[in-house]
Amino acid sequence: MKRIALIGALLLSGTLAAHADNDVWTNIMKQSRGDDLLHADVSTCAQRYGMSQNGVPTSAVFKRCMLGHGWRFDHTVRVPTWIDPDTGLTCHEFKIGGITGSDCSNF
């Protein structure tokens, strides 16, 4: 498979209009690379240029940084979130393979 689209879970603290933004990055290198490297590259670019904020388009400088690491910006997915009434934590659903679940945290 030449192109592998990987979702970089860039869930940020707080929510805007009850949604979280997840950027989708496409591997443009010849070899296959996994999520661990994607997350490391996102972390490197976030340290240099700041993390993308919910509801704000991903900056051109962040996209250029990721391109320098071999990832092309594809699109942003809006993920619905909610506040757990028992804990007050922000929650979102996720799906890994055929397993669906939810995750709640302060971040």
C-alpha cells in the first residue's frame, strides 16, 4: 500500500461547540510507518510551533513542519464530545478495529 492515512489524535484540552478536532496525516515516505512515529513527529512540531487549537484551522507553519517529517495534512475530523455528569470530565467516543468505547479526561 503506497499511501497510509493515519489519524493523529490531537485531542486538546477543552472543547469548542462540544467537538474535538483530530487532524488526519498521510504518510508520504516510501516505507511504511506507524502511529508511534506520527505521534513523535506531532509532538516535535507542537513543541516548536504550538499545538493546534479546537475550532481553529491547523496552521501553515505546523503543516510545513509535519511535511518536513514526511507527513502531508489530509483533513480534520470533528469528534463529538460531552461532559460526564458524574465526574465533570470531557469524554469522547473512539473506535479501534471493531471495538468501540469512550474515554474521559481533563485533557
